[in-house]
Amino acid sequence: MRQATRSLSDEADLIARYLIGKSPNDRVKRRYEDAMHTLHGDLDAVDRRLWKVVTCCPFTFRIIDSGLAVLRPASSIRRKVHVMLAVLEASPEYCEYFLPKAFGPLYAVNIVLTGARAVFVGIIGYAALKLMGIKGQ
Amino acid sequence: MIHDYIVVGSGPSGAQAAQTLVNDGARVAMLDVGVKDDLYRGMVPDADFTSIREQDPDQYRYLLGTAFEGISWGGVKVGAQLTPPRKFMMHGIDRWIPLESSTFSPMESLAYGGLGNGWGLGCFVFSGPELEKAGPDHGKMKTAYEVISRRIGIAAARDDAASYGLGGLDCFQEALKIDTNCHALYEAYRAKRGTLNQQGFFMGQPPMAILTQDQGERKQVAYKDMDFYSDQDMSAYRPWMTVDGLKKHSCFSYHENCLVVRFEEKEGHVEVSVNRTDTHGKEVLRCKRLLLASGVLGTARIVLRSFQEGKVRLPLICNHYCYVPCLHLRMLGKPVERLRTSLAQLVLFHDEERTHADVAVASLFSYRSLLLFRLIKEAPLNFSDGRKIMQYLQSSFIIAGIHHPDAASADKSIELREDLSTITHDKLHAHYALSEEEVKGTRQREHKYISALRTLKCFAIKRVYPGFGSSIHYGGTLPYSRQDKPFTLAPNGRLHGTKYVYVADGSGFGYLPAKGPTFSLMANAHIVAQNALSS
């Protein structure tokens, strides 16, 4: 049990760093653990394989998530990330990452570049998953 | 004991029918399952959405749910839009009123206040041609709309859309404030009004069952943007408020945990059979007049069981709809005001022929209080970049919910079949399909809407079809008929084949205009109750 809790806590840390670029506080980690215990997001064989890659090489997270978004949008890995996203959004410490606010014109350029990167990584991710022999849902 | 009147159901129709009866001094018993929310009531703080988000460490409990039930995964389905504090509406449905269908996913409710707990508050007056097709008497409805408007309180504006939404309604309060996003859209509409009107498009504010001035115990709207989570200041009307008020009358009694399963007419009275949802026991109550208002599907179950005829198929109608997330380019990167409502800000009617007879409706919402993670999931992007992009785009999102009118056809029906695995030993089966012609007309209309919105610099991202039944607007199972045919209603709302049984919900509407029907259902329930009183 302690092992499982530690692994969920590590998982929370990994996903939050992927989503907002920093480790979450302990309260968010505990909430993520509670959510995952309640929602039972078990991984199937394909997701287990991909999750192993993500945990070993965190820099691949964006690529694999991008590929899954196109090829297997209902993947349990995506579900884990979605749960963490919801937990972060409903925490006052992280609401600044979600609430609408005024952005300057330069930020629009930043968003265009982010969009272009998302599409590019999506193509890479899709190709990588196909090369790994993963089929669409 | 024989009650003078029994009203079945505490939803919008049941509450208003009971109010009319009680106002006349009648002795009324209301039978209802009456599921209540004991978990979230009192949990949501009295603050605006942004302040809550910035300050409340326990916000996840009501935003995501104590069992994280607000984090839904998978496709869009009926009830998915309900926030955790509203999900009690669907409690007990599968167990007590099961329905099977591969083509139709309705939402039903056994809650105290029924489906009215999740009502979007749109109060649309049906036009003369629409009422002619639907069934209720136009002249009586005109008066009934005024009565209901006084009871529930409506905020509305006399604008371009008023002739479609408000009709000749005189009694209403000042309109709600529109938020910045939709205000910019409305200004764009005003600039291009001539072209859009020529195409049959008319934009304005929807009449809403919400107060902009205090009324009794109910307070005027405080624009907290928490409308999907709480009814705290009671500015938005919910039917439970009417029933709460009725409970103070000595001639009204409320019987909870009562699922009405059938009725039988005896000499001079009606016997109503009830399954207790708390003790699982059975009871029989007696009344001189029975008013069924347990929702279109609930009433159909009761009527079909009561007549116990072999295989009977009843017609079913339901507004089909799609929603279209759009990007309103003028609002990119702009801030969003703290104080606003989560409700529909604008409405766009489409009446190509200007006949008021076959009008489609798009309700326009800004997006914020349903949280960003639900939107991010829908984008085919990685979550990390998706979050950043969606946060930027959030202030420019407009969600258009396009509703279409519906009429009966052979491919839309329900049937009650024996099923010994259920508590009532039966299960409702539904089949719903549109004809090719209907699909074609619907798609063409949606295309015109998208094109009109594009004229206003509001660009559609995609069309989402949540499936038939998800509009939560149902009708037509027991249509009004002047002929004494089984499974139809007399013009006064009495069920043909009975002497003392009236139907006060939307079962009699043989046509559903695209406008939300709740206001018309309440007006009709008032008329049916008056007819029951005068019989």
C-alpha cells in the first residue's frame, strides 16, 4: 500500500511537471491519489507499455500524449493527465494557469508558436506510436 | 381518506398545477419521490466564481465532486453537463424508472423539483402557429403565460428577438446584464442587422426565469457566475421553491418517497398505487381528481400500466440539437469580467419564412464556470499545450446550442415491455430516428447558423451532437385530440377513457417548437389545473 501511494505521488509529480512545469504541493498530490483510487484508471497492455516509456524518459511525455490525443484519445494515460489537470484547476494555488485573463499582443505570438509546436509534436507522436505498432481506438 | 386532488410530481408542471389548485382553496396532495441533495447543499460558499477559485482550498469538493464524479471521461452523454451539486437530479433513475434504447438517451428525474433543478431558465412564449401545432389553446395560454410570469419572475428585454421569445408578455423585470464577450457579439449583430434580418436571423436576450429585482424571499441576481452549482440567493427560479411555499398551506400535503406506478378509476374516485422508495412497500391513495405531472416519460409509464393493454406504442417527440463551440475573434486575449451569469447571454432565432411557425433557436453562452479541463479534453492536442492555448482562447469562446423543432413520426416511439428484473416488472423502450429529410433540413439550418455567426466574426470550431434525448425537451406521448381516442388528451387535459384523470405535463404537446418548452409547460399545467377545478 505504501509503495502504491508513493508511486501515485511520484506520478502526480511527473504529470504536474509536464502540465505546468513545476511540482505540485502535497495537498494536490494527495488529492490526485484520492482521485485515482476512486476513479480506478487501470492501464491496459498498450498504455502500460507507453507509461513505462514516459516514466523512464519524462521528456517523451509530450510526444506520447500528442500521439495518443490523435490515435487513442480515450487512453488511460490521457485520463491520468486529465484527472491531474482537473485537480490542479480546482486548487487556488494553481488557478492562475486556468482562469481567463488579459494577454498582451506578444502573448498571441507565443500562442501561435505553441499551437504550431502542438501540431508538429502531434505529427511526431502519431508517427512514433505507429512505429511502435500501436493501433488507433 | 379521499383527497380532493392528487398531483403526481414536483417538477415545473406539477408545482404550478398544485399552486393553481391551492390558490383556489382546493385540498391537494402531491406524490413525489423527492430525491434531495443532502451532500452539497450548504457546501458552496456565498462568493463569486473567481473569488472562490482564487481563495477556497475546498473548492474541489463541489467543483469536481467529493467522489470526483465531476471528472467525466469518454464521449459526451446526457447528464455530462451537470455539475456535482446538480447530479442528484439523476439519482435512482436506473433503479426505479429504467429505460432501454440504443437510439435515445433521455434525462429523467426523481428529484424534489424534478428536471427544473437543471433548467437553463429560458422562458419562451410559443407563437400562435406553434401553439396550434402543439395543441394547447392559444387564447388561454396567453393569459396563463402572464400568471406564471408573475409567479416565477422573468427578466427580459424588448429587442429584436422579443417577438419570438417574449411574444405579447407584459409582466417582466429588467433584463440581465450581458457579459463583455456576448455584448461585443450583440454590437456586431446590430451593425449587420439588416443583412441578418433579411436572412431570417434575429438576435436578442432570452427571457429568463431569474430576478433582477427582489421578489419576496428571493433576491435579485448577484452575477456570481455560480448558476450551475448553487441556488443560494434563490434569484433563479426552481420549482422546489413553489413546493416549499405550498407546504406552508394547511390544504397542501407533500408525500415524499412515493413512486406512482398506476391508477384505477372507481365509482366517483381514483385509486393511485404507489411504490414506496424508502420501505419498498406498496400503498394505495384515493382522490377525486388525479393530475399526472411526472414528466413525459414518467406519465407514459403510469398511463400504459393503468390501461394494461397489450403492446402499445406511443409517439415521442424531442428537440434534437447540436452545440457549436465558436471562437469570437474580437475577444482574443481580452479579460473577462468577474461578475456575470453562467446562463445563456443571447439567443439567435432563425425564421426564414417570417411565419413564426418553424423557428430554430440558438442559445449563446460564454464559457468559464464549467472549468477549462472539460474543454481541453475535447481538443486533439497534448494536454500541456492544450491548457496554454485554451486558457488564452477561453475569453473568446462562445458556445451556440442550436435547437430544432420536432414533430411525431413513425420512427419516434416508446413502448412499455415486461421485464421481471426491474422493481416495477417492466421497462420503457424507446426508439428515435430522424428521417433523411429531417436530417437534411437540420444540417442545412445548422450550416446557415454557422454562416451567420461567421458574419459576426464568430467562427465555428466543430459541431457536437450529444445524441437524441439530450435536449431534455420531450413531448407528444399522449397528444391532444378532439376525438375520444385512447392514449390522447381531451382539449381540457383530461385523459381520454377516464373521467377524473388529467395530464398536466408536456405529454399532450404534439409538436415541440425549438424554443425551450418549460415556460409553456408551466402555463399549460396552470390551464389543466383550472380545467380540473371547473370539471
